Amino acid sequence: MPDRRLSPSHLEFRAARDLLLQHADDPQRAYELFRWPRPEFFNWALDWFDVIAAGNEATALQVVRPDGVRTASFAELSRRSTQAAGWLGKLGVQAGDRVPVVMDTSVEVWELLLALMKIRAVAVPIFTVLSDAEIFDRLRRCRANHLIASADQAPRLAEQSVPGTRVVVGGELAGWSCYAESADLDIDFEIDIESTRADELMSCYFTSGSTARPKMVAHNHVSYPIGHLSGMYWAGFRPGDVHLNISSPGWAKHPWGSFFAPWNAEATIVSIDTREASPDFVLDALERTGATTFCAPPGVWRAMAKRGLAGRRIALREAMSVGEPLTQDIVDAVRAAWQLTVRNGYGQSEVTAMAGVTPTSTDDPRSLGRPLPGYRVVLCPVGSEQPAEQGEFCLDLSDWPAGMMHGYLDDDGRRLEPAPSALALYRTGDLARRDADGSLHFIGRIKDVFSTPAGRLVAPAALEAGLVAHPAVAEAAVVTLPADPARGGQPIAKAFVIPAAGWNAGPVTAQALLELLADGGTVPVVLEFVDELPRTESGKIHREILRGLLRSPLAEFSVPAPAGSPEDSHG
């Protein structure tokens, strides 16, 4: 393969990356100076990864499983992904082909994602925990040209028809090509590839579907590879770091914390199978690998804290949380045990890290922090484009952020119009406020937040934070239900609560929780104790399912709003 070490796109990318590393302790200066690289041609696997991997035997990846740790160096992953790219090409995989990857965590996932990028095919990672019907629906919607699946997943996909080849990883299956054969390809194979246009489609991820039907989010060869420079900065990655990220390959958080952002900084990635991510296993992995940075959803942090953090040999310098609102109980527990502050970050499948609490920030670690380098954030009231101190979290697209998606794909696999580039603002669907000091604070999803008769916003996230702070609560979720004429025609807040061990799921506990929230100025109309909360494949609370549950009045507890407080009444 020709030497791409000094390609203009590589040099432009490295200069932007190095500027962020240079100003790691000065977020304001980094924000002022940073400009997105805007190459016309760019292939991150070739222009960046293969360059930093040349002759580099440092560990790039550690996959931790109950039976041990499997590692791969930068040089090894570069070599194997080139072999895999040549092998896939011989099987007929071409530039632009859609290739679903139905696999859990294994070294081969990284080899294949790099390989698909090198031959300009479009990777479509899919969660293995989905039902057959959900996986089949995603294969249909993405218009799959080929299919890659692990040996434990391939049998249930055997009847699925795809026009091209089917590849099984980690085993053999009649009618499928065996990925192990790619290792026999001549190592001198050269990738026959034209220069990759930066705006070519590179990957497609399905959203979690926690509040609506999952969307197909398309990213090109700039939006995720270059866009994740913002995530690198938020996390505080440094060359040589060892980063453990909790994410399945099917979740868009995987390219965030288990692919682009750490390798942009030339750090080591540590990954564990999310099906094995028990508190003890995660804590053991942190100790075993000597991880210096760690990111996990709040649910994982809370489970670890309840298991016990003290007495662990932890080498962490940075700790982060994403996916759902970070709560004070988690921050307090980690500070007490490890003298470390868990920091919040904010982004979506559609766009990379837009805002966050950076390592040297003095902002509330539970807040959204401040806009990250490369992003211009404005808050606009719903339906307006006029900036305000509270409103929908929006991105100003006049100076196009590199981390913005290529667009949504429809069920025929085509990009929906209008394309994001035709818009003045990208609207996230989330409400936020800006404090006097400039920091941003999450309120909630627009469809979840409702107003009291006095016009004050009620955010389910705030109610949940109040509930989980009580010792009687293991987990909680609050959703809004349609207005009920019998309750004054106001929207109803319903709390689903998993009681903590030793607490009775009865009226006395329910009364205490409802009064706790009433003391905070707002009280849900109804509360129901449950054994578990439905979650999406990425671990988020599945609010659409909660909203759709049949109401069970006999299992509900309710109290009226405090007397004399009409602004807190829900009718």
C-alpha cells in the first residue's frame, strides 16, 4: 500500500488533534483556537490509524472476558484489518455496500470495522440482544448487501436473505464464509482503493428508540472519525492512556469511547462484553487493566457503588458518565471511595460530544458543562430561532460542525431530506438552561417535560434524582401520561420505583416518597412499585414502554398536591 504518512489530510487532522492535546488544561483557549479539519478526501483507517500503527507494537486493544484478556497491538490490527479488507473484497464486498455486523465484543469487531472502512463499505452494527423480529427489521430497513455475524448469532440469521455474501466469525456454518480464512491471505495484499471522499457514507447506527421508533443515523468519513476529536477533548485522553468504556458494538457510544476518540489520542482501548458487565466484573477489569480513564452509563456507576468501591486498586485519573442524567448519589459515592469526580458529557447518535464537563472544569459535574471545541450551542424556545437562556438545545450550523451526521436514512436506505446542511439549526429535542456563569444544565426531553398550571416546567429527570436519593429506592423512572379529565385535564406524572432491599413496597413507603417530592415543590400524581424497569439495548430506560403499560390502579399510590400550592397542582 502506498505511504500515506505525509498526506495533507493526515497532517491537517494531526494539527487539530495536537492543538487540543496542547490546551488540555485550558478549555477556553482550546475552544477559541480549534477549527475542524475539512479535508476533501479522508479515510481515517488509512490516513490515521495505519500511520500511527506502522511499526507500533504498543497495545491498541484489550478485550476482557471471564476466561482472560485478549490483546492486539496497533501494528497487528493494521495488518489484520488490511487482510480482512482484501478478503472481503474478494468475496464481493464493494464501496458503498451496506454490511450489518451482528456481533458482541471481540477483537474481530475492531478488525472488521477497520476493514470495512478501508474498502469504503458501510458498516451497520446491530445489537445482538434484540429479538429476531427486531434484527430482521433492521436488516430490511438498512437494505443489507452482505451480512457479518458471530458464530452464536449466525444460526438465527441463516434464513435471512441478503444479495451478497454472509460471513461467520468464530466458527463455521454451512453456506457462510468463515472469517478465519482471511488470516491466510497474502500479507502483502494491497488495498485497491481510490481516494475516499470525505462526504461518502461510512456507517449507520440505529438510535436506542427510548422515546420513539429507532431511526437510522448515517455518518460519513468525517462526521464520526474527525467529529470525535470533541469527545477526545471532553474525556481528557492522553497518548498512552488505557480507557475502559462500557458499550456494546451496536450502540453509537461504541465509536465514541471504544474506537475513534481513544485512538485519535493514541490511547489503549479496553472493552468488555456488556452481557458480562456485572459490578464485580467491571471493578475487576478496572484493576486488572490498570485503566486510567473510564466511562459508563449512570446505571453501571450506581450498581458499582452499591456493590462497594472502597478497597480497590484503582489507577483512574478520569471518570465519566453518559447516556442518562448523572445524579448526586453517584458523584458522592465515587468521591468518597476514590477521591475522583465523575463528570457528565452530552451528545447523541446523530452528533458527537457537543458539551461536557472537562477535566479541569469547576462546573457542577452533573451539568452539561460547556460547549466543546468546534460546537456553537444556542438555546431556543420550541418553535423559535431566537436565542434564550432556556430552551431547546440547538447547534448553530452556519459554521458546519464536523461531528454532525450525514443524515437520517429512510426505510428504503436513502437519505431523508432536507439534509442537515440545509438547516440553520440542528434541534436535539432536549431542553436545557444556561446559568449566569455560562454552564449548561439538562432539563429533559421536550416530549417528557410538561408545565404546571402556573407555567413552571416539571422535568422527569429532576423527579428521578429526588427519588434515587432516598434509601428506599433502588431505581426509579418517571414518565408523563396524557392529560386526565378526572384530574383537572393536566398531564400526569407517574413514577415507577424499584424498592431497595429491606424496604416494603407498600403505602407507608409510597407516602414517604411522594411527600419527599412534595417537599421539593412537585409531586407525581401516581407512584407504582415494580420489580424491574424496561431498558433499551443500550441500557437506557425505555420510556415508550413505560408510557404504554396498562395502568394498574390497585398498584398505584397517590396523594394530592400540597394544599395552598396551586402552582404544584396537576388538577
